[in-house]
Amino acid sequence: MRIIAGTYGGRTIRTVEGPGYRPATANVRQAVFSMLEARGVDWAGARVLDLFAGSGSLGLEALSRGAACAWFVEKNPRAVDCLRATLRDLGVPAARFRVLQADLLKTLARPAQAAFDVLFVDPPYGLDLLPPALDKAVGGGWVAPGAFVLAEVEARAAFEAQVPSQLIPQADRLYGQTRILLWQNKIPDSPSTPAPSTP
């Protein structure tokens, strides 16, 4: 697998084989980034969070396109070793990434140290992990106002009623057996300025 575009375009991403690991294909990754860029995502300066990161292909693609930093959360030690090796291969500066080997739901249950502009969520199929991940990410302050949240799930997944209400649907597309969903976090209304009183 190779990075599609940007500084590291054409460079190899190491992958892990095994149950539950299905790195996003080049076609899906291209569709994902086109979808985000069409909605005004400017990678320069963006903070990215890659959840259930696996090989980290989406976060790595974002770094290649200029994201300021990417955090990767992955529980499997083999996948974490593989991801760290790819980051070393690419020569990504340490200040631009953080790899957390941790249980994702426990990590998101803690208050966020900072909010992120783009979140990728790619849970293992069949375990119904997307709804609790979205709930904890939003509730814990991990999702910045106006941020985009993109999920890759199995084609027949049904969970819409469990999505936090402040995530506004933007896209829902099928690519073979993969379903890509995109939401944007609601931007809070600005407090209205009271009209001056008339003397």
C-alpha cells in the first residue's frame, strides 16, 4: 500500500495482516480525501485523530498532505509497531504525530487534551463500536466545533439513531462492501448581543 499524494506520495505504508484489519484501498482513500477537500478542509494546520488506526493509512495520508499533527489510537501491539515503523521510514518529525497504544473507548472517556479538526473512525466490523466511539469523542471534547468526522464501516451497518445529534450528516456512500459516512460537528450559536436600552 502506498500514500497517494503530498510530501510522502508514493511511499510505502506497512500493513498488518489478520482478522479485523482491512487497510483502506487507494480508491477509498482518494474518495475520502476528495470528499473532505470538497467541503473546504485545509490540511495545512489541521489536527487529525485516527481512531482504530491499524496501519494508520488515513492519518498518514493527512500528514502527507500537510496536516499539522496526527494522533493515532490503536490497541494491537503488532499494529502499533508497524505504524511506528512506517513513521520512521517516512521520517515524519516527532512533533507532528503521537501514537497511543490503548483501548480506544477508555482513551476517549478521558477529557481531551485538545480538540481535533478531522477524525477518522475505522472500527472492526461486526462489533458495533462506532456509536460508543462517536458518543465518547463528542462528549469528551475531542471533536472541535465545525470539525469533520468520517467513519468507514461495513455496508449493511445500521446505527443512525445512535449518532450524537450535534453531528450533522454530510455524506453516505457505498464502495463495494465499505460504507463511508461523513458528519460535521455543529458550531455553537454565537450568543446574541443584547440591544442597548433606550434612556
